[in-house]
Amino acid sequence: MKPINVGLLGIGTVGGGTFTVLKRNAEEITRRAGRPICITVVADKNLELARKVTGGDARLTDDAFAVVSDPEIDIVVELIGGCGVARELVLQAIENGKHVVTANKALLAMHGNEIFVAAQKKGVMVAFEAAVAGGIPIIKALREGLTANRIEWLAGIINGTTNFILSEMRDKGLSFADALQDAQALGYAEADPTFDVEGVDAAHKATIMSAIAFGIPMQFDKAYVEGISKLDAVDIRYAEQLGYRIKLLGIARRREQGVELRVHPTLIPERRLIANVEGAMNAVLVQGDAVGATLYYGKGAGAEPTGSAVIADLVDVTRLHTSDPEHRVPHLAFQPNQVRDVPVLSIDEVITSYYLRMRVEDKPGVLADITRILADSSISIEALIQKEAAAGESDTDIIMLTHRTVERNANAAIAKIEVLESVQGKVTKLRVESLS
Amino acid sequence: MKPINVGLLGIGTVGGGTFTVLKRNAEEITRRAGRPICITVVADKNLELARKVTGGDARLTDDAFAVVSDPEIDIVVELIGGCGVARELVLQAIENGKHVVTANKALLAMHGNEIFVAAQKKGVMVAFEAAVAGGIPIIKALREGLTANRIEWLAGIINGTTNFILSEMRDKGLSFADALQDAQALGYAEADPTFDVEGVDAAHKATIMSAIAFGIPMQFDKAYVEGISKLDAVDIRYAEQLGYRIKLLGIARRREQGVELRVHPTLIPERRLIANVEGAMNAVLVQGDAVGATLYYGKGAGAEPTGSAVIADLVDVTRLHTSDPEHRVPHLAFQPNQVRDVPVLSIDEVITSYYLRMRVEDKPGVLADITRILADSSISIEALIQKEAAAGESDTDIIMLTHRTVERNANAAIAKIEVLESVQGKVTKLRVESLS
């Protein structure tokens, strides 16, 4: 059968992994797809790198725009990243009637709505399994595996860099700065780690998952994003004493009034499977009304794991590229005319439990003042640790876990606590999810 | 758009769950599928039950054969179970050009080859997500999510009854018989639990997964099947001392000479995520050459979780039922002419590590005799516990973990150990998998 011709844009880490795996497993992949999938042309600014990786098995060019208008090409794989030239290339490829496979989460989270409308108009597919959680087929699970369900919420460890750093902080008692250095030395964090450690990358992925889980548009600009750079090692230890682990979670939850969409360090009970996902691994927990909780675990980054997801999309598109669009899985899981404009709630409206740590004078009555404020705000306490002051010190830590309340209410109570004379400085607040 | 008409055969637990979820989430499912999916007719011997569950929302009949020849019906959902009438109904439905969705693992493991040939000839789909691991979309992950990979092995906790019993034995120190009684009282085990506890159900599921993972036919009759009914609680405790949990695993592994396909109680390192899957939950770990290890976790049984998988198949079939067969995902993941007749290796040929427990006289030289026999068979010892004899007893236990060796070799060494005068009775042998 006639091969399907792929134009690959960008032969960096993921591009290289995709090329290598497609070549190594060509026979097995053809046995599955029913026809050969060939990377016919590779575009990269670095032609020398491209030559090295492809070993002469593909045409090379440094002009990606020539690829997206090449009549020979059936599918364009965009692995350039970012929202500049990548956006233009993807839109031009669609305009030229090409199917697109991309791993570009930033592009989809920020320009997905525009891209899917364009694809819909042209009757082409835009596949993006590789954009979320690397090699884990989570997009397929959400979009096709769980179609029976009203998805209630999902929560994912979807950034390997931060999970590696948090694992190091807990295992070795390191500060954030030291753990970040380790991560950089081992290649788990970039020289400028901002996108990862500040939660932006996780928010892109959570945004994409929220859209296909709930049938809503991409609303990245409404997501609440808080990273781990301000996380204090002491809170990891206190959390452990309370039976919790701290993970950077991307959370999307359906509520009556809208959708919660947020990324932040989160305490989760240590007995949950997802609490035990360590190092650079990823995992996504999905709660459906029929299926209950399901969990998907694997490598969330890296050349071959991400290449695995790119190729799975290539096989899907190969199977469906000549079929009527109505036979295809809709981009956002729901039919295009069935996507609903549900608002993302502001972080003030989020309902969750809280971990609070405060530095107080170690004297009678302090705890009574604090718990009175919480009681007046109808915030119940689930657990509390009051440390004895260390020898020679007059201050000590109080740590508490609250029951669920709306964030605005928690913040108001915290503001009142912070003005108590016996309370030193700011209250540290972390969110807690039982994930049950 | 014109609804798709479904004929449901069997309105027991899974049939009821399917009906309930499809009705409850009708709006959301239609938003995904692009057209309504209606259970038009329900066939069950128990018309009263059918009436109660459907509440008048479907035609009822006690004649399932009328449903599979009803020209109005597009898809037949077979939830009767077993290999008798269910096989006839499925084959007749295919013969009549209907697509089939089934949760019947025994039928597929034993008659799948015949059924898929028939379906291929008629150009209809047979979907079976619900046949393995209930609500976990593991068939979809293996067949579509991991198409880039050469699957190296998979190992699954794919029987909730036995996992519940093993969890109870470990948590509460119960014997198998007592834990089985608990499971029966709680509805996790049937009155006749043979199929579950003897590993037959898990072997059906492992057979199906092996076929789609490796592109081979169903070869259930070649599977090695060993259940948990002879498992001694003492081995669970010793395994724990060595840092292992015992789980009933269904394992399929690709080897040079063929495929290992086996179900048996297995020691796995307690730090593995899958070792911490407790109660009636299921999980499948898949090792692909590109993606590495991925894990899929969720409820493996029950009305709504299994119904969730049935409906996911209904949505898939609805999307694809008017498309050319070449656009569809092949039944066994690989194109029909690309399925290869790879032999299943006999259990003698399996390569794994072993846990050995033996009762010996507590006197000098015994251990030397035993380790000499193992050394002569080139079996290395990875860990060893030798208990001191209890007060007043002259016998004691030796427990050891070996390195990997071929099972025939292990058995030969064990036979030699058993004839030693200082060794009492039989050696208990359990298999160990590092799953790394």
C-alpha cells in the first residue's frame, strides 16, 4: 500500500526520538497501521544535526514553510515548540489541507480554539497526544476511553521537572534551590527553569485536559498558576508528619457554576497511589461518574516516550485520513457544535481544604485566638500540630489541616490571623486534596 | 441525526450498569458521539428484571436470537457470558452484518480467532474493551495508544476477587479460606469462586492482551494457569520480610523463541506502584521499547465501571460503523494478514526468579547441602532467611530468593533438594518478577 508521507518540523529531542522509533519499529508499526508511515522530509535550522539524526533517510531542508506547502506531504508533525513560527506553520499546514500532529502544549493551550476551528473548516485532523504527559496515552483515554462518563475531576502530576525536584526535596531534605541544581545537573531541568517550576507548563497541559474532559474551549488565561519555587522544605516534613505528600498538581474540576482550573503545590494523602509517583514520572487521576477513579502512569517527557505519543497519533491519522470527518474522534472529544462556554472560576471561588503553618509566640491563649477566628469563619480543623518551642526560643510553629471551604473564606480568616499580635509574619497556606 | 440502535443481550449486573449509564449520561454521550445511542431492545430470560431495570424505556424480549436478526438493530451488545449460546449469538449477529460489543472474555480467549475471522469477512466490528480490566481503557491503550512500540511484556492484576483476597490475607493475617469467606460475604467472590481463585478468569484476560500486544492469535489453551487457593499465609509474611508483595499476575512476555503467557501468584518488589494496588482494584503494567513502563489503574469489575467500557465501545463503533473497514482499528491491533503464529512457550521454558521455602532440620550442614545443589545448577541466591528453630522444635524454615533461571532448571534443583534427608516434605515455589 502507498506510504503516508510525513513532514517533520524540528529534529530536536522529541523529533529525534520520533524519527528513531519510527525507523526502528517500522515493520511492527506498518503491521498495525496497514501502510508504511514515512518521514519524507525533515525541516530544521540545524541541518548538520538533521543530517546526523536522519542518516540520509529523509530529505532535509531549513525551510519549514516549504514543507507545509509541499503537495507530497500528507501529515505535518510540528515539534518546534512555542507560539510564534509554530503557530504560523500549523495554520498554514491546515490551510493547505494537511493533517497536523503536534506536541506543542503552549500552542494548543493558548491558540487551540483558533487552530481547531481552522482544522474543522478544512476537514483535517490536529492530533496532540504528545502534548500532555509524554508517552502516557491520556488524551486517548479521556477522549475515547471514558466517553461514557461525566468526568467530575482530574488531577495530574504532569510536569516531570517539578516532580523530580519535590522527590529530591523530600528524600534528601534539600531546599528548593539545591534540588533545582541537582535537577539541572541531571538534565531534568532547563537552564532557565521558569516555565516548569512556576507551573506554566503544567497549566498548559491542565488546560488541554480540561477542554476535552468537560467539552469546553481552551481557557489558559483563566487558569490559576502557582509553582513550587516558594515551597519551603519544612512544609514537606510537616506534611509527612500528617500523612501527606506534596505534589505539584494540575487540577480541573467541574462545579455547578463553572470549572476549577488550577496548578499549585498540593498535599495529598500518602496512601493514594498518585502520592507515590516519584522522580520525573507523570500520572493523571481521572474521576468519572460511571468508572470511578482511573489512573494513568508513565514517562511524561524524553525523546522516545514523547515520540511514542507522536507516532500513535500518526497511526491514528493514517487510519482515518481518507475517511469522512464525521467518522473521526472530535478534536476536543465533543462534537464541535457541542462545545460549551463554561466559565473558569476564579481562585477565590475554589473549594478545597488547606494546610496552614504559622509562627506564633509559645504562650497560653494563642491557639484559642486562632481557632476562634477559624470557627467564626465556619472553618473546621481536621488535624493540628503544635510544636513546643525549641530551647531558648519563645516562638513555635502551629500547623493545621482544615476541612473544605471556599478559598475566599479561608483567605479572610488567614488575614485576621495574621494581624494577631502573637502571630509572626505571614501564614503559609497550601491546598489539600483528598482525591477520593 | 438518526440514532444508532442497540440490541442488548443480558440485563444482569453489567447490562444493568450499561443501561443506567447510557440513560443517565445520554446528553453528554450524544455530544461526544455526534448522534444518540439508543438501546432499542433488551433480551433477557428474566423479563421481570428487564422490566424493572429498563423502566419501559426499551422493547423487551426473551428471545435473544430475534434481536441478532432484527433488521432495525445496528449493534448487538452481548453480556450473557460463557461460550455456549453467547458464541452462537455473536456469530449470528456477525453473519447478519451487525457490529458486536462484548464483555465476554472467556468467549474471546477461547473462540476469538473464529469470531474475528467471521467479523473480518463480513466487514463488521467486534469491540471488547469491557472484557479486560473493566472500566480501565487498557484495550484502547494497547491497541491504539502504544502503536509506536514493540511491546516487550505486560503484567496485570486483572482479577479483583483474588486481589481482594490477597489484600485481606496480608492486612489481617487471614488464611486463604477465611479471606475467601470474607470476599463472598462482601460480594467480591461468587458462591463457586473457582474461575476467579484458580486464575482462569485472569488467564482469559491475559490471553486477550497477549494477542493485541504481540500481534498473535488467541492461545488460551497454551496459557499456564495457577491460582491462589494453595497459597499459604506464611509465604505472604516471609515475602514481606524480604520487601515483596504477592499478587496474582497475568503475564505475557515476548521472548526470542516465543511468548510467555502465564497466570500465577507472583512476588513483586513492594516499592513498585503495582505492588500497592489493593482490594478489588485492577492495574496493568505495560513495557514498550519506546515509551518504557506505563501503568493503567482502576475498577476492574462492577456494573457501572464495566458499563463504562461497553459504552466507550458503542461510541467508537457508532463513529466508525459506516466507514470502510480499512479505516478502523484492527480487532487484534495488527492488520488481519499481519497476525503471526508465534508459539506460547511451555511453563518449563519460562525464565524468572523464584521464592523457595523449605522445612529443614535445624542442624549444621543442611544449608550447605542445599546451596551446593543450587550452585551446581547455576542458580544464584539473591536473598536468604534462615529462621532459628522455635523452642522445643528441631525443624525450621529456610526461605530464599534466587536470581533468574529457566523453570525446568529450577524444578530439577528443587527435586534434588526434596530428596535430601534433612529436608521435610515439599519445597514451596513461587515466582518472582522485578517488573523493571
